[in-house]
Amino acid sequence: MIKKVYSSDLDLYNLSTKRVDFSIPKDTFDYRGLVVNKPWGYEYLIFQNGSVAIWVLNLKVNGSTSLHCHPQKKTSLIVLSG
């Protein structure tokens, strides 16, 4: 099943109160071939080119990531199970 999730008014308000610092240097570390452990599970990069990066995220049961956004990027999530 594919489901589109829309931003709520509360989501838009919370994001509007955040400041974005574009002066932070871009992360140039090469994550290919590494499993990156996170408090909520782990992630790893399976493909990357100049236009797209595909990450696999594995969340612990009942886990969740923090609220965050990626300025100037579009993000899609495909739930494979759970």
C-alpha cells in the first residue's frame, strides 16, 4: 500500500519556528559500505549519485526517528514491513 502523508498545520508551524543554518559545511564523508548505528536502529546507504541517495533505515520495534527536515531535498519513505 502506498500512502501519502500530508503536513498538518502543527507540522508547518513547528517547522516555521526552526532556523536553518546554510553555512554548515556539507557532509563529505563516504558512507557507502557502512552501517550507521542510531538510537532508533540503523541505516545504510545503498546507492548514491549526483541526484539521488537511497538509504535503508531499520527502526527498532515501536521506535521512531526525531523530527527533522532536509532543506532543499525531497524525501520519500517506502515501508517494507511493520
